Amino acid sequence: MSEFDELKNEIRAFADARDWEQFHTPKNLSMAIAGEAGELVSEFQWLTAEQSMRSNMSPEKLKDVELEIADVAIYLIRLADILDIDVAEVVRKKIAINESRF
Amino acid sequence: MSEFDELKNEIRAFADARDWEQFHTPKNLSMAIAGEAGELVSEFQWLTAEQSMRSNMSPEKLKDVELEIADVAIYLIRLADILDIDVAEVVRKKIAINESRF
Amino acid sequence: MSEFDELKNEIRAFADARDWEQFHTPKNLSMAIAGEAGELVSEFQWLTAEQSMRSNMSPEKLKDVELEIADVAIYLIRLADILDIDVAEVVRKKIAINESRF
Amino acid sequence: MSEFDELKNEIRAFADARDWEQFHTPKNLSMAIAGEAGELVSEFQWLTAEQSMRSNMSPEKLKDVELEIADVAIYLIRLADILDIDVAEVVRKKIAINESRF
């Protein structure tokens, strides 16, 4: 099983155990992704480009950033699951489109 | 090699070939994720929860949504690469935190 | 009449003339704000801090930024209208909270 | 003086008193707007359209939403100030464009 499928199944099991599927409509999940992306961008908003590098982050800051990246990833994988979309496949499709564009 | 690592390498090769690493600071990539998450949420903004389901989407709409999901995923994988963060690992760490919380 | 109330009324008239009130739920409008904020942030994502200054922007870029600021403002004023919230009042309330905090 | 200009001046005085102008580049402020818009959208993410109406919100929820609207407004007014953009003017310009479009 691919790593994406494993994570997808773990996230699905987590949601099912809490009876959250009712809340996990594509519309709502797109909002959750935007919300978490907002938290991620706010981690960097007052930093310079240099300060945003790993080597210049405190361990606490890095941990916060890691967890924000995880939050975006979790809702993104969940949205793809609900919509029956294969993330790796669409990423490759989009890279191919970008290859022909740039 | 895991699927995440494969995608990470393809995205890195794409950026390197265009000499884009200079633009791909963590700060800038967090902005790109927020921008793409904004495009994703705007796909759903005027739809009801029901209309946002796959079975109620036109093939064109589904394709647009797929490509927006891909865009968020591409920049998220790229940010994790630049920060040397293992996405699957932090997702599992965050699920464990959520397990103890909810 | 205050400037906010004038704009509020113009935006309301625009929406009413198109029978869009049905789409303008607080939930949907919060999504529209996030979507437009995503477009605004993407205007700046590959620029340095210096390049993002007005004096370093082309007239075309400045016009794009102006219209993105307008889009966020329009949906924000519309959301406040639908929720019967006075924007100027809550801005002053929040500044007072911030004064006591920082 | 218009209400926008009054708020602009209060926000500017607040920032100046804390020597924050150095952080308030257009790039950084666009990130702050995206971050606050993310917090605003997350207030509504698990609510139905009906639950998102003022009449169905608790007083605590309404207060949270008010303060998130204020946060987006504050950074938007600040960004417009730094870029020397008149918010009311660009809103009217954008409404006129929309009038001709829809």
C-alpha cells in the first residue's frame, strides 16, 4: 500500500471513530484547508526570507511549523479521499501541465 | 522509495531545471500554499454541501478541483522538502496528538 | 452617512439586483474572503519585501493589487452587513484590545 | 475626515508607537490578511449555512466572528495605507467593473 493510502486510511479511521464524516463535506474540508494554510502562512508573516530557513528557526518554531504543515496535509488528504481523488496522480498530472507551460 | 519522496524529487527537479530555488524560501512557499488554498476554497464558495459532492460535480468542475488540490500538494511537498521535514512523519505525529485530544 | 455605510449600501444594491442574497450566507462569504485573500497574497509571493513596495511596482501590478484589495474589502463589508456588524466599531474594539495587550 | 481615514490613522499610530513599520511591508501585510482570513473562515468551517446566520450564533461565537472581521479589516486598511491606496475608491472602481461584467 502506498504511503498516501496508509495516511488516508489512518485519517479516515480517526474521523469515523468520532462520527465526523457528516462534517467532512468537500465544501467544509476546503474551508479547513484554507484555515490551516492561514495558520501556516501566519507562522512566517513577520520573518525575513532568511529567518524562515530551518537553520535560523528555534526548535519550538520548527515544531509549530511542522504541525501546521501536518494540519494542511491531513485535510488535503481527507478532501482527496472524500472526492475519490488520487493525490499522487493529480500531482503528476499537474507537473506535466506545468512542464509544457514553463 | 516512498511515494512522497518520489513526488518530492520530481518537484525538486522541476524547480531546479528552472532555477527557481532562489524563490522557494519557506516564507514564499507558505504564501504559495495560502494562495492555492484560496483558489481551492473559491471552487466551493457558492456551492451547497450537496453540490460539493463528487457525484454532483460536472467533469469540468471535478478537473478544476483536482488541479487545485494538486497545486496545494505541490507547494506543501516543496515546503517540506526545503525545510527537510518528512510529511508522512509529521502527519502521524499530529494524528497521535489529535488522538489524545479528542 | 458614513463611508462604510455608503459602500455597504452600494454592495447590497449590486447583490440584490442580481438576486445573489441567497448565496451570501456568512459561511459562503467567509470563503469568498479567504479566496480573495489568497489571490492578494499570491500577488506578492515571489517578490522580495523591497519589490512589494509601491515605488517598485509597475502600474499594471499596482492596479492588480488595488483590485485584489477591493475584492477582499467588498466581501468583508458584505459579510459584516449580512451579520449586522459595524466594521468601524469592531475595528476600534479590537484596537483597544490590542492596546492593552502589546 | 472619512471613517476610513480615521481608522487608518488610528492603526498607523498604533503601529508607529510600537516601531512596527519595519515589519509592515506590503508582502508581510498580505500574509497577515491571508492568516486572519484563514481564522475567519475556520470560524464557519463546521457550521451549516443556517448555523452561520447571526440569529443562530451564540453571543460568544458572534464576538469571535466580530474580532476576526476586525483583524482582517485592520490589516487590509494598513496594507492600503502603506501602498497609498484609497480603499473606498478602489472598491467603487471594482463595483463598476463588476457592474459591466455581470
